[in-house]
Amino acid sequence: MRNTIFVPNPAAPELQSIGEAPPLPSAGSGSTAATFPAPATLAQPASPAFKPPHRSLLSDDHAASDTQSIRSGRSLSSSASTTIKHPDLHEPGLNASLVETVSAWFEQGTVTKAMVIGQVALAYNPVDLSAGPFGTESVRLENFPVLEKVAPNPAFIEQAPDSPGNYIVDLSKITKTSVAFHYQLHIENDNVAALAPLVLSPLWKTEPGQTSAILHYSLNPKFNLGGASSVTIRNLVLVVRLEPGSKAKSCQSKPSGTFSRDKGLIYWRLGDVTFSKDQPAQTIRVRFFTEVEAKPGNTEARWEISGEQTLTLGSGLGVSMSAPLNEAKQDGEADPFADADENAPPASPAIGWKPVATVKRITSGTYLGV
């Protein structure tokens, strides 16, 4: 048996594979470090625990260490720790925020490996904050079978008995936005490219005294747009770098980028870029001038997708809460000529599920191409 601990950011918990046996209780559990409740018993393949991707700012003074390249399995994104930030949630009642982080590795424009991890945060906004106690609420993770691992926060979430994906939330503990779940998606080998929105496809040419690269970047044709014809990638940053240890005296590029001589890389802050179906790939050209022959390195993208469209993209995971069903919608309109049984007990309201008010953001983790 393995004990699994929920730790708030910046460190994410080790997730437990869905279908594993529940861990044994541990002594001295508190609100920020406690044993996970038993996970849902949904059969899914297990995978090793993971750490969340990390990020650093791109700049001339702080670009990336010379060891951070795809060929060594690292990137700019892993050079510093960061915390996933959820927005303040102000809608009355129960609210949810989802943040999914997509990591992908490309070779010649083809995704060779991908991983998606995510967080769900919850917040409860009562009409009168002083009117507590607020009790509990039943919630359900929609599209639950897409998850390979899930870690509910035991400080305020309890697994519903014999109901995979269903949980009971203590509303009094979430009057401020709080991380409720960490999760990892299960990705089949034949579907490894479907969650990566951008394709990175670099071409390199090495000569004595100079190394050139052409980076083609475009919308991934396998990425599910949820019925839309385009998607806007926000805060897009692209990076082209030489192999670690290679130095460049100067650099030319089209369009103009920001060059770091010491680190042998150049990057572009492109802002918000809209990509459409069947749109030709966009191109960046760069030439590094070197004292000796320099080897190709890798290319990298940093980006995020936000806004209402995001709810239809990515994993399809969502959050619902229990709610009485409208009898008219459930059984049709009542017959006005039918005889009423005055002695019949009142009918118990049927319980269904309704979507929780949700915002979502999809962001890049390690996103590298060679």
C-alpha cells in the first residue's frame, strides 16, 4: 500500500492511479497534509507519478542554462518553480476553475510523446457569508473515464461510496478559491497528438561559421476544436536554440526576435495569434553566426488558451452538482383532467445534475520540437 499526500502548490501531490487499492490512513493528518480518500474503482492503466512542469521568464539576462534542450530532456520551462494560479470566482453558489497543462515533444513535426495534467479549483459564494453552516454538496467529475490518475483534496472532499467520479464537498471550507483535484489524463498511443494545439516543425542547416533554422508552426490538424473553425493562442512565445555548448557571435532573423549571445538562442513574443483550419503554416527564419561549426538544438513554444471557447477544448472534463429535476421536464406535462389522489404522499423530488459555473484555461508545459 502507498500513502499519498495532498500538498498545496507549488508542489503537486503524487497522484494515485484510478483503480488502485486505497491507501492506509496515516497518523497526524491535517488540512494541508492528509491521506487521500479511496479513489474511484474505475479500471484504467497505471502510470508513474509525475511532477508538474515548471516555467521561467524569457529574457536576455535570464534565458536558459546550456543544459536545457530537448536532446537532454529539458527545456526553458523547467528552469524555475511556479504556482498554477486560478482566478477569483465570483458567481453566486458553487464555482469551478480548470487549468490543464499540455506537454508535447515533436520530431519533424510529429508528436512522439504527450502528457496532460490538470487542476480543478472550487469556490462557494453564499448570498450571506454569515449565514453558515453551509453543509455539503454532491459534485461529479464529468467525462471521468478520461482520467488516469486523480487526487482529491481530503481537507474538504470525500469520495462518494461506490460512485466513481462522485464526491461530497464541504462548502464551509471553500468560501475562498481552493484547489480541489489534481489529475492526469489517460492518453492512448494512437491519440497522443490530439491534445496538442500547435505543431512545431523545424528544419536545420549547419555550415562552417553559421547555422540556420526554419521553424514552421501551425494548428495541429488532429487537435479537436470542438466544432469551431479557429482557435486563438494567447501569449505565444517561440524559441530557437543551438545545442548546449554552442556559442553564436550574432544572429539574424525574420521576423526580428530577441537574441541571447551567451545562451545561443533567440525568441519571439508573438502575443495573441489566431489559427484556422486549413491555414498554411507560418514561418520563422533564423541564422546564427558562429566561430566554429555549431550543432542544431531545439525549438520551444509557450502559450495558453483561455475564454469561453476553452470549455469545449482539451480533455472534456467538467464539474456538475446535484440538483432537483423539473418534473415537467422529466415526466411531461400533467394531465389536467386526471383524477387527483388526495391521500397520496407527496412525491420525492427527482435528483439530477447541472453544470457548475466554470472557467477554464489550457496552457503549455514542456513543449519542444526538433
